[in-house]
Amino acid sequence: MAGKTLYDKLWDDHLVKQRDDGSALIYIDRQLLHEVTSPQAFEGLRIAGRKPWRLDANLATPDHNVPTVDREKGIDGIVDPVSRTQVETLDKNCDEFGILEFKIKDQRQGIVHVIGPEQGATLPGMSIVCGDSHTSTHGAFGCLAHGIGTSEVEHVLATQCLVQKKMKNMLVKVNGKLGPGVTGKDVVLAIIGKIGTAGGTGYAIEFGGEAIQSLSMEGRMTICNMSIEAGARVGMVAVDDTTINYVKGRPFAPTEAQWDQAVEYWNTLHSDADAVFDKVVELEGSEIKPQVSWGTSPEMVAGVDGSVPDPAREEDPIKREGIVRALKYMGLEANQKITDIQLDRVFIGSCTNSRIEDLREAAAVVKGRKVAPSLKQAMVVPGSGLVKAQAEQEGLDKVFIEAGLEWRDPGCSMCLAMNADKLGQGEHCASTSNRNFEGRQGFGGRTHLVSPAMAAAAAVTGHFVDVRELTH
Amino acid sequence: MRAFTQHKGIAAPMDRSNVDTDMIIPKQFLKSIKRTGFGPNLFDELRYLDEGKPDQDCSKRPLNPDFVLNQDRYKNASVLLARANFGCGSSREHAPWALDDFGFRAVIAPSFADIFYNNCFKNGLLPIVLEEEVVDKLFRETEETEGYELTVDLESKTVTTPSGESFGFEVDDFRRHCLLNGLDDIGVTLEDADAIREYESSRKQTAPWLFNASN
């Protein structure tokens, strides 16, 4: 019999019941909650007279709607009354049901996918869900983690389980070493460019190979975070010493004898050497260049030295029409060089790239330089209050402010523009977020997905530039 | 949940691939704490020429005459024809809520994104995967014939055209069973409460750190 993949092991360890009809009950170790996708779930519990199955498995924080200025005002600082109601509703629900919440003024507040790992609430081998598609982030810890809808949020609150059907296994192997200036973000954009935005649909992806193994936990989180942009709900990396060292000493991590017992188990969380994958995709790390998205789907990417594609050269009529539509929306010309794209705003933040290493990377590029005068705005939004405090301790805030970038309070911010931070119509933005869909960052806004270093380079030049030209 | 057995209704063609859930219901409408009322903002950025705001009277807004659902012949559509990878992106269940609130009961496409597909079943909205060639044919016939109606039958797992041509589709037994009977998923799972407790007590032995109180 062939060995097991990491996904097979995680599935087996969480299987409560296999049903005859092919569905299965899977146990959920951790649910993260935020204000946008939980109110209807709590309301459902109330209407049915149900109680949460296990309170201590849940952790909540407001992130999507929170303003990134005037944090000391707390909820009163939320100008939009509809946003304010949503954040107040989360507070009320968590208080009523007894769920731990890092409220808006708590220093531990932040983007759910940043605070889970930061607190050690995300532990290797856990099954983790959240009403947010970027829950795949936590797969970086060898977790079975994925986004769910609001009905399933309610289902997990009430039963601690999900009804699931097992996915297929895919291995994405990135061989060799990454070049200097090439980050996890560039790797995942290159992967999505290769397999397409539906390439991972129906699969749980394991990312492996030397280039992945050599990444820090934060780089791995960036890669797993965007699995969903390749269509895969689940993205994972095997547990190794990097994982275990990251977890050690975090507030929710086990200690003493339980720590030793946990580490012994965690060290088994990798695919067996003879495991069989349904699909294997390989990339050469040394061939990956800093990436820039030019279109309205995350698969529409090019190397920074490349050009916007010419639809006339696309043979598939549906793809051709997709390119024509994207170029029209983005206001770009076929064959235009990526480095000729002029920018209006720069956004450094989001659950993809708002952790301390991301901020260090960006600060290293802007240090001693100034934001290009042609830009309307360049902003840095740390992923949590603790990331913000760490960055300030290292003096990164001063580097950004001296260069002319805005230093904000934590939240999802301009990644999806549910708060006041948004693009104006027709504006081009170099963004470290995860989606370049039409209107994502504001009505008529034009998003280009890049790494923090590339966003920082764009901020000081006003257009895209190969960050390696500035730093090496 | 509302049961789905059979539905006959006008088909509307949404002719673009990779329609994401941001497009189905833009973020500003996600601030609602209710499950209903999203219909007027379905496909908001494609449907209207101005920027939509929450709690706005949409009947006064300028319509985009080129958008398919603004054409009189599709205004009462209840079966949406779509292209590959429909519903990709965000996990927002507001997307099926908006489709349902508009009046759609079924969506037919060559493929769906996983989370959206799953969310549909929780709301009595049936997502149907048909071969690309079949979907192409349905698009052609819908565009050629005003008032073109499709009959979707979950019991027999078929889609039937006005000329009587029938196409079979696959759907998981569990999902089909729940939808046919309008079952509450949570109620079904709670029938296995003993199995869940048994799993927990055995897991507490092998992985006690997963049960440390977090608060």
C-alpha cells in the first residue's frame, strides 16, 4: 500500500464518521470568527435555540470593517454606521455566547489570518476553519485549513464538525533556490500563472521542494494564503523545525510535557516518501522573477521584465475575450511593458503580506528614498496590533514615514475596501494583497498584485521597476 | 431550508468565465447582518452605471443597458447559465443569497469554484455542472429563443430544454438528499452527537494540547 500524503494524514486524524453516501464528518479544532461572515450564523443559533458545542475552540476579532486611523477612539472611530453595527454585533454575539474576542482596542486585534499564528492559536496538525477564503493561510503550519460559508460557520459553532468530501491530492514542487529579491509572493503568483485560477479546484495542494522548505513561516503563509486564488481551498506545507521553532513560546502553544508530546506528533506531519499524488506540478525556483499582475484575475501575471499580453496571439476564444475585457478595464495596451505602468497608489498590507518580515522587506527598499511625487498615496497597514508594535520597536514606522508613506492601524483595509481605504475610479494600485478582481479595491479601481518589496520599489519610482535594480 | 425538487423557469446567459463572488455581490453590501435583501445589488457593478451604496433605493439608479439581466426578456429569469469557474474568490455566502433573492433557483455552468458550489446547497440554490459543449448549446438556444425555459429536476438529475432534449448531471447523494427534503444540516449532524463526543474523548488522550482552554 502506498504511503499517505500530509492531507491524507490530517483527514484521517479528524475523521469522526465516514458515511455510506461518501460524505464524512470532520472534526474542527479551531474556528476563527470575524464580523462580516458571522452575524447570520449567530442569529441562526439563536433562532434554533442552539448553543456553541465548544466555546474554547473559537477565537474572534473584527478586521474587515475597522478603520486604520484613530484606533484609540475604538468603535466610535468607525464613521460608517453600517460598518459600526457589524462590529458591534460581533462584540455582542461574542459576549452573549462567551467566545474569546480581541476587540477593536485590544493590541492583539488584527487580521484573523495574522493573529491565529501570532498567538499560537494556529498549531500544527489542527483543522481550522473561518468564514473567509484565505483561511488556507494556516496550512503553512501543516494544518487542514480552509474557508467556509456562513451556514457552515453556524454548523461548526453548533456541532464542532463539518460535512466534507475528501479532496484530491496535488503536489506543487518548487525546486532549487530562489533568486535574490524573489519572495513567497512571487512564487505563489508564478504558480497561479502556471496552473490558472481554477487549476487547483477540487484539490488540496501541498507545497514542497527546496525553495519552499527554505522559506520562513511568513513566506510559507503568503504562499498558502493564495492557494484559493488557484482554486484550491486547502494549501499546506509539511511541518519541519522552522514550523516548530515559530510556534514555541506563543501564548496558546502547549508547554512542558504537552509540548514534547505535541512535537513528537507534529514531526509526523509530512507526506510519506512513497505517497502518491493525483497531480504533480513542478517549477524551478531560479526561473521565478518578481511578478506583477496586469489583469483582473490572479492568473494574469507577468515577470517584471515582461509585457502585457497581446490578445491577438491567444488562440482560445474565451481566454482571448477575457484578456480583451481585462485590458479594457485596466486601461492597458497590448504589448505595453510592465515597467511602463504608472501608479496612483501603493498599498502594503492584507492577510497575504502584512507581517513583520513583509514590513522589513518594504522598509529596506524605501529607506533613504522618497515616495514618487506622482503618487496620490502610499500606505502601510500592519496585520495586527502586535506586528505594529514590533515594527515600531524596530523603527520601521519612522523609515516609512520619512519616506512619505502613511503608517496605519491594523485591519484588512484596502485589500477589499470595506472600510474607508479605497481606490478611486481608474486609479492604478501596486498592492501586496491577493485579488485583482474588478472593483475589489474600490469602484473602478485597478489592482496590480506584487510583493512588499516590489510595492515599495513602485512607491519610490511611481511605476513598476525590478526591485533588484534598486537593492542589488 | 427550502426544498428543491423540480423547477421550470426562464434561462439567462451570463457569458463570461471566472465570474468571482466580488462581482456577484460587491463588498459594500456585505455589511448587512441579515441573510435577505441582496437581490437588488446582485452583479451591482455590471448592472448599474453608478457606484452602489448599502441601503439605497436601486429603482432610481441608472441601469447599464448592455447588461444581460437588464434586458426585458431576462428580467424574470430563474435559471442562470454561466461559464467556467463561476463563483471563484471570496467565500461570502452573500453570493448565493443575492442570486436567490433575485429569484434564481439554479445555476448551470461547466465548472464552479468549490466554496461557492458548497454554499449554494445550504440555500436551496442548485448548482449544476454540465459538459462545456452542452452549456454552449444552451447558451445558443437561450439567446436565439425569447422566453426559453429550462426544466431542472433534482429527483431524476436532469436538465430538459423546451424541445424535450434532456441532459443528466451528477450531484453528491448527501447533498441531493438534504436539498430534496429541505433538511437542516445541523440537525442531521447532531444525530451523530455521540460519535462526536467519542471522537473528542479519544483525541483528548492522544492530543491533549488541542483541548487546553483558550480563555
